[in-house]
Amino acid sequence: MQLRISDPGYTERLVNFLRSLGQAATAGGPGLLRIDIPSTEDALVELGIYLRVWKVLYPDADVQVENVDGDELPAA
């Protein structure tokens, strides 16, 4: 799964935030992150919760979640 962040300056900060929560996140380039999570509903709900917390902490850094094949999933 990959995440796109509206402000590339926050890429490493989001990677570190997700890693601090036990997620396997890596930077894939400016504004692009890869995260290794199961494709289960529970895992997606958990990621959504983390991204809602991120949105509270950094309201100007929107994040879009995409499947590996590029299909966009609902944003948190």
C-alpha cells in the first residue's frame, strides 16, 4: 500500500510517526510512502485511525491512501 502526502516536506515526519506506532513505513520519494500492512478491514481501520491523529497534528499535510495497483482508497 502507498500513501501520498500533499506536502513533500512532511514525508520523513510521517514515516517516523507511523514507525513509532509499529507500522512498517518507508519513504518512496518526496511525498510518497510505502507501508506494509495486511489488506484486511481491521488493518485499514487501524491505519485510518493513525491518519486521523496525523491530521489533527498536521492539518496542512493531507494524506491519500492508495492500493499498490494505484486505486485510491477513501482518505482518513
